[in-house]
Amino acid sequence: MYAAIAAARQDASVLLLDKSLVGRGGATIMAQMTVAAAIGHEERDHWADHLDDTLAAGRELCDEKLARLLCENGPARIFEMDRWGAHWARGAGGRIRQVQAPGHGRARCCYVDFLNTGPGVAGTLRRQVSTMSGVRRVSNVTVTDVVVHDGRAVGAVGLDVVTGDIVTLAAEAVILAAGGLTKIFRRNSASTNMGGEAYALALRAGADLIDMEFVQFFPIAHLAPRLVGMDPIMWDPFRYKLGGRLLNGDFEEFMHRYGGQDSGKYTTVRDQASYAILKEVESGRGSPHGGVYLDFRHVPDATLRDAFGPVIDRLATNGIDLTQTPVEVAPTAHYHMGGIRVDQRMETRVAGLYAAGEAVGGANGANRLSGNAITEALVFGECAGRAAGAAAAGTSSGWNDAAAEDAVARLRCAAETFSDDGVPANVLQRRLQDLMWEDVGPFRTGDQLRRALDGIGEIRETPATVHAGGGYNLDLQDRLELHAMLATAEAVTRAALGRAESRGAHQRLDFPESDSGLVRNQVIEMKGEEVAARW
Amino acid sequence: MSGTTARTSHATTELRVRRGGSGDPERYDMYRVPYEEGMSVLDALVWVRAHVDSSLAFRYGCVNANACKTCMALVDGQVAYLCTARLAPEGAQVEPLPKRPLIRDLVTDTVPDDEKL
Ligand code: FES
């Protein structure tokens, strides 16, 4: 949405497409946490310090130019959002409040009370987009291909999911801002529309992907009892503020059993918590739903209320009373550091094809700091929109029917081939999610990764059931999504196999150490019909 | 005692769902779904698609967070978000929003007019 606004400010006429409803999907809307930017309201701060912290978390793999862009432009975006009516929490004298999230050297993270940052940001952008006469919003269109002609992105082909019609769209420039890939894992914390489509579209259009092996797993996502109306990763601030205890299924503390490797670094601590939890579960000491307990029973009710007032009430409507019952938590796929490789103008190696937000790879290297995800959505969106808008102003689309032919034929074949046998695509998606979770999850080995590649191939060969019927055919939407999920899953798995070391969020049990020879970024590209890795 | 435990862990309940598009005759399909305390109506619908009938259509996005606001429908006659409506042990009847044009099953036309092609 930020990209659309910035492009329209360059007098471009913008079509903002979303496969669900504009501004209602993706990860931002789910985020209840914070936005990091060195605005220095809480204490003296400078973007260069933010950059140092970001680079440290990235374990020598950050694209420094992108990381710098993120940190340097973060404050301007926070203030612009403020002018657009984002309700950043305020302290004394009207200063924007900032808290210190793990890994940041300063109190740098802005937020909207109470755990409402993501919806607040998304709502502000939705409102702002709706005031821009240059932006036309279109909901319920799934883009299946970016059309490339003479080495330039010239438009897109997609499906109007409500009518079932195939649509072709000519454009002077295309920005991919469809978020991350967490949906390819069984346990994930994002919306259902994060199937890695941006990566799959970019790959097929001829762009490079970078750092695809680095998926961030969040160790203590909510597992049980069933919690609705809340972000499953909400327990982090609880734990930092109130010191929740992690207990295994037998209600014993267990972190110390795995404590030997604790180097005291935040990233290590996160990885280690995931490791310890998964090991406890594997040894049969998990909680009933396959995680561990997070226990706040030692914290007095008044302290809980002080810290999280309204949230405690929302928990109560879910039948959760933290003073009485521990909750179950487990690691979950949360964010993707890797993504589409772009230059500082957010342009890919395909002219006219840009990326923005989580879809962009490289800025966060091997691990991302808490708070940097929304910052990058805002900053990279603004950069991409500005660059694409300016580029579009001087040209007309080089749309070419012949260049779109293959993409249209492929979509027609997918959209008009119905069969009642085979396996429903949502079931195949689930198979893929299981496989990715088991074999390409937080801890990986070469054998597992090779097995995963075989499994991905098998799923690809399995015919998917699509029952007939035009309008809002979920079978068909699932099949298109599965297609993208498979391409993205393969990219992640090949990259994970290629990196024979452990670094940041990529942990290989068969190569537990970091290898100083691998302080390099791995690139994934299409070679003919094959997904291939190169250094 | 153990009998009680067995019964709760294998409990099922029934979902009655209005099917079809705008021109189709009124039809309700019944689905027997596993019941677990605290589950949402959306959980049950997702289960139906995965295990019984993948052609069943409904809108949803965020599953947990009640952030996307796309999953509105009628649950036992009341407008509700499918993801926050708790499934009662005795089951539920689910229908599309009555005041919106019907597209298919539980999906109605909730897209604002200025967001269409
Ligand atoms: S699924 Fe998002 S609000 Fe219900």
C-alpha cells in the first residue's frame, strides 16, 4: 500500500491488486508488536546505531545498502504515518513512546496500544490509499504471472476469483509486494495468503532470489488452548516483561538441559529456545498439543493487569486465566529474511520489475531484529513506489499479447481443467506444510533436505482435484496457490541444502558451526524449468 | 471416569451449511465434524474442506487474529465472524450474509464497489 501511495505521488496511475481484500491480508495486519526506527523520542538515537544492531543480528550476511536504507529512512516513514493519523502510543509531552526490543541497543520501537500495531498501521495505509485519486484498488484478483517482454516487465496475468475470469493487465512497471512464505510450513503465524507467491512470480519472471534458506522461526507461539482474536506470537512481550517460565509436559523446567550452548546473544537464545522445546517434545516430554507450557502463575493478577490490561480481558473471553493455567506454546514459522534480490531502487534484475516489503530479500541477512519487519514494509514500499512511479512516467507499457500467451494458456489450463478424482489441493498443501515442517523446519540435516526435495517433486506430480464451478472456486485458488508454494518450498530447500553450516536462523544439525568461508549470499534462479542455486 | 474422557476426546458435532450459488435452489448440507472445546466455526469449516468436501466455499484470511475481517457469515441466524464464533457442542447452522449478493456457498459479495475490476 505504501508503494501504491508513493507511485501515485509520482503521478503514476496505479492499480493495487490483492488476492483477498486490499489491505486486509498479509503479515502486517497480524502484527501486534512494534516498529523499529531511530526517531530518538525516548532516548538519544541515530539511524547508524540502528544499522549496527541490524547488521549484528544478520550475522555478516546483510545487504548493507538495503539495511542502511531501512534504518536511515525508518524515521521519515514513522513521522509520515503519524501525519496520516497512525496512533503511535504517546508519552509525556506528546513524544512518541519507544520500547527496547531484544537486539536493539536503544529504546527504539514504536507501537500502537494495546498490541494493535499491525492493524493500526494497515488501517492508516488503507485510509491513505483511499484518498489517492491515482490509485485504483482491486480486490480478489490472484496474479499468476508477471509478463516479461524484451527483458522488461510489461504487465500481469491473473484470475478474478469472484467471476472466475482470466484478466490481463498492461503496466509500465510491476511491484511485487505479496509478502513472505510462512504458509509453506505447518505451524505458521501469518495470514493464509502468505504462500510465497511473490517469490514464485519473481522466479518465473527471471528475477533472482537471495538468502532463501533463512526462515525465522519464533519459539513460543501460542498453541493451546484455542485462542481466537489474537496474534499467536503475542507471548513475547509477556515473557520479556513478566518473566514467564517455560515448563515441559511434566511441568519441569528444562531450558537448563540445553543451556551449555548459550552464548548470551539474542539470536542464539531464540534458536536455542526452539531447539530445547522441539527436543523435549521429541523425547516425549511435550505438552498435550505437542509443545511446552508457558507459565505465569507466579505473577500476581495486579501485575498482569498493569502490564497488559485489555489483553488480559481478551484472554478471559478465551477462557484463559494466566493466574490459574499455563498456556501451551511451540515454535512457528514467523518471517522470511530471504526474498527477491533488488538494488537500492527495489528493482530486480528484470527491468521494470520491483519488489517491496517482506518479499524483498537481503536487508536482514541471516536473522531479523524484532521491529524491523514493518519498518521494511514502509521504507521499501516507499522506495519501490517512488522508483517505479518515476520510471513509469516516461514510458508506455511494452505490453505484447504474444509475450502473455504462455501465461494465459497456463492459467486457462489450470482454471478450466476440472476433475473429481485426485487429491484436493488444500490436502496437498497440508502435505507440503507437514513435509516442510518436518524436514526443512528450524533444524535441518542434509538427509532431511534431500528427502524434502523428493517429497516436493511427488506432490508436484499428484493431480489435484478441482470441482467444477466458476465463481469463488476455493479448489482452484488452492491449486494456484499450491503451485506457488511448491516453487517457493523448493527454493528454500535447495538453498538450505547448499548452505552446509549453521548461521542465524539457518541451523544444520549436521553442520552445527558457522563456516567463515560461507560469509556469502546464496542466489536462487530459474535455469530453464529447474530451480537452481548458485553462490 | 475413563468413559467420560474417551467421550470428550472423540466428540463430534454437526454443522448444517447452506450451499450453492445465487440461482440455485436452497440446499443445506450436513457435516459431522470432530468437536474440541474452544474451537471456532471456522475451524470446523476448514476441517470439512480438508476431510469431506473441498468444494465448500467461504472467505477467511487470518484464521486466528480476527484482523482481516473477511469471514463474516450467519451463525445460527446471527451475523458473526466465523473465526471468533465458538462452535457449540450441539453444533451450528451456517449461512451466507442475507443482505449481500450471494456468490457461492458462504461467500457473498463483500468487496466494496470501487475495488472491483
Ligand atoms: S478470518 Fe480474519 S477476521 Fe475472521
